[in-house]
Amino acid sequence: MTRFQNPSDGISQEALAGLMAEAVQQALMQHGVMLDAEALTSASKIAGHLAAALPFLPPAQRLAIGSFKGEWTDLASDFLRVMTNKVASDGSAASERGPERPARKSETGRPAAQPIAERAADLQSMPIEDWAGEVAGSTYLEEKLRIPRSTLHRWQRRGEVIALRKGGRKHVFPLAQFIDGRPVLGIGDVLSAIANPRLAWFWLSRPSPELGGRVPIEMLRDDMVEDVVRAARALS
């Protein structure tokens, strides 16, 4: 197994992106691709960061990307077009705002991610299936995981399981939080630190800069509870 194949060995997403960018740059140079130095660096960074992001995505998103049957060249062109427009608009907005304050740093010294509370409005308006991964209702959990509804509702009242409201009164439950028919240890502590269930699951299911690019829910499933809870409390 090469150092590029598995993020579980502790390498961060940023470090993996750097390694991949170096490999892409070497490949472009070896094949005589005619780019100036700045364009060569940009092409390598884009390719490296895109490739490095894939291993850190939730399984459902990786499967969706793997099943893509369209034209990759057109998709890449569309991505670069959107990126160019965003850079141009951000540059215009920055010139109107004036100098920006330095980026907030995390305890690890790396630039901190966007404050999680700022995601609340976006998550509230997005369909759960678009960002939460695999979810299921109480009927599925009772039939497939043998979790009685009464037990599920008790966990929900006690804040020991993440329940995402869907529609009026219906709730669905992210499946990745269960092992052997029970919520993994640490879910309740994370909910105590991040009270909004959507924000809590959004944070749990994505690579965390505070945890070296590791995914908190995967760490909880590996019994790394203290590290995850410490990082969640640092966000509150």
C-alpha cells in the first residue's frame, strides 16, 4: 500500500493534497506540457486538492462520484469556469471591503474552518439527503437494526442519539452513528457541545481541521471518544 491510498494512517487532507500536487507537477513536466511556472503550480494544486478530498468524503458521496457516467472533461471545464468566476467576484468584493483581518487560527496553528454556527441556515434549507449521508426512520431501525421505537425515543429525549427533523414532525437518524444497534459512545457529549443536531452531524461527518483532517464519527466508531469530544467542546 502506498502513502496515497488510505487516510486512516494519520495523514491530513492538506498534507495528502501537497503530496499529490507534487506528483501531478512532476507528471506534467515529464510529459512536456507547455505551461508557465505559475499556471503549472496552479494546475498541480487544483488536481492535488481535488484528489486528496475524495478519501475524506463520507461513503455515500464517494459512491456517488464513483458512479458518475458523464463526460469528465466537460465537468472539469465547468468546475474551472465556476472557480474563475468565484475568484473574480471575491477579488472585486475584497477590493471594496478593504484589507481583511488575518484568518482565525485553530489551536493547532492551522487556519480554522468557517465557524460551524454559520452553517445553520444553509443546512436548514438543504435536503438532508444532500449532506447527511445515509439516514433512516424509526421503522427501518426497528426492522433492520432491532431498535425498538420506545428505546429510540428514549435515546432522543436524553440527547444520546442524533435525530434530524424532516418535514413537520418526522425525524430520521444517520446510520453511521450506530454500532450493534446502539449509538456510538460520545454522541451525547458532542450534542452537549453542539446543541443543534444538524450542526452536530455536519461536523461529525466531515474532516475536522482540529482533528488533523480525520472524520469525527469515524473516530468515535474507533473508540477515540476523548479526542472528538475535546474538539467539539472547542467549537462551542
